[in-house]
Amino acid sequence: MNINSLLLGSAAVLVAVSGARAADAVVIAEPEPMEYYVPVCDVYGAGFFYIPGTETCLRVGGYIRDDAGVGVLGHHDVLDKKNFLAALKKKGLSEEYARNDTYYNRARFQLRVDSRSETELGTLRAYAAINFQYTTKESGGGITIASDVIGIEHAYIELGGLRVGKTDSLFSTFTGYAGGVIHDDLIGYGRFGTHQIAYTFSGGNGFSAAIALEEGVGGSLRDDFDGNGTTDITSNLHTLDSYVPHVVGGVAWTQGWGGISAVAGYDANWEEWAGKVRLDVNATEQLALFIMAGYKSGADEDFFGFAGADRPNFYGNWGGVWAVWGGGTFTVSEQTKINVQLSYDEDENFAAVANVNYTLAPGLVITPEISYVDKLDNDHGDSDEIGGVLRFQRTF
């Protein structure tokens, strides 16, 4: 066999093999299915999972809420634009022709993010609750409008008992909110959102104590302070205007029967203070009761020339020297709770609120609530009103 025969034979074999492979269908191997999952973190309760590659547990949740309010909780005596323009064209019509009552509505989405991990110094936590909402409100010109609003309700870091960030004032949270009703502050019992640096000590026998340094929030007074015939506005009554912070401190003792707590707050801007004490009693397995009383300085001092007007007090935002709140929750069944609250202050402001908290489906709660308010009106004397709100809330 010579070299030419060898080369020709090899070429023929290669062509035959190539032709046979070309005739076969091309098959691409499919990847094997893989299971993707997020490891569950059950240390801090339901809904937490481990962030992949870390020892940090994360929970993302929140709620969707819709409120519709009428009466005292709605918009009273706001200007109706159409009637207002008509009243301008027709002189002699009373101002009431241009006014109209309407609903209060709010749709809110609250996003909550909660991350936690364990350290040598205790649990490290970062928590945020952001509100995205569409709300009806009264504009500066007295006309009802609706608009989108974004707000930070909570944004803080905790390590052990230390907390730094924005949240509700310790003066309001340490003794607890004033009952299970939606509108528990028709007579104020303290402030809410503020920047704070706080520390809470929790003992093993039910004893706890806390202290906080707080920034406060703004506020304003309207009057002709300089006597020139125009209304002056004094704003930022409670936001710090020096390096001296507002100070809050409290102690509490909790047992199976209930508990007792006390808190005091000092307003550094106006050098006034306020305090509250609260008693909680678990009367039966179904009935829980509470009563809370508050006292503040600087009341009834004819502030800025107003007869009997209280001096500004960041923590004591009720009328007069003292105020009381009381009420309870009765658990009818796993789906239904009845909440009641009564409140009264030295200025003879009175409020009564009751609601039914009904769980229609897991995560979906419907709450109809009715309120009665009898408040002192500086222009018209005592005025009493009835209002209500219907709330739908889906929590996830």
C-alpha cells in the first residue's frame, strides 16, 4: 500500500463518520432541577428568614389599611369650592352657604422591615416602618383636598436595651397607649414621633426601667403678639432650640395579674414637666382593664395673655393640670374583641370611644368605631359631637 492509497482511505473514513453524525439529531443536555429555598429563622418568631450567607434574620411585612371617618372624625365646616365661588358671586349669602361637611378618608400601605442578629452585647436590631398613604385633608384655604403622603413612622437601631432613632416618645409608649381603640388620643396623653436615644433595663422579676433623651416635634401658636393687627405665628414650640434635650424616665412592674407603671417627662424648651401613672388589671381571662392619670406643670397661667391658657408642655398635651383615661378590652371569641375607652381632663374635655375588633379572615380585621366628644371651644363654649370610623386592615 503506497502513501496515496493510505491518504485516500483515511479521507473516506472521515467523510463517512462526519455524514453519520450529521444525520443524527443534536441533543442538548438539560440542567438538573435545583431546589431553591431560604432557611427559616424561628428565633424571633414567625416570618423571619436568614439572609443567605449571614447570621442575620430578616422579616419583611406590613399592612394595607383603609379608613373612612364621619362626624367628629371627618372634615367639619370645610369650604366647598363650588359653593364658595357661587357665594362670592351672590353677595348677601351667609358664610354657611359656602361650607360643607364631608368624609375623612385614608388609604395606607405600611412597609415594615425588621432585621435581628445575636451579638456578645445582646440582640442587634434595625427596624423601620414607612407609610405610603393617600389622604383627604383640609387645605390651608379651608377647602378639602386629597393627596399622597410618605412618612417615616419608625426608623431605629437597637442593641440590647439601647435604642437610637425615630419612634414614638417614651412618655407615650412606656406606660402603654390609652386602650385598644383606634382614636385613643382624643384627649392627648403624650406625644408620638420624635428622635430619641433611650435605654431600657428589664429585670427577671417583672421590673423594668427606662430613660430617654428626645428631640421633640414642632408646634405653633397663633395670635397678634406684637399688637400690630396681624396674626403672628410662633412655631417650633417643642423641637430643641439648644443642646439641652427633653428627658423622659419611667419604672414599671409587671406580673400575671397585670402591672403598674409610672413615667415623667421634662420639656427642656419651656422648663415644664409632666407625669403619668397607670394600673393594669387582668380581671378575668376575657376581661382586661386599665386606668391612667396624668399631671403637668405650667397649666392655667394666662400664657401669652390668654386667660387660663396653659404654657406649652411637650409631654402634657391635655387640657388643664390633670387628666384621666380608663377602659378595657373584652375578648368575646378568638375572632372578636370589644374595646372601650373614657377620658377626661381638668378643662372639662370628655371623650368616649368604643369599637368592635373583628377578624373576618386570618390577617384581615374589620373595626367599626364610634366616638363621642365634648370639648371646650374658646369661640363657642362647650360643643359636643359624635363621629365614627370604619377600618379595614390586611396585615401580612
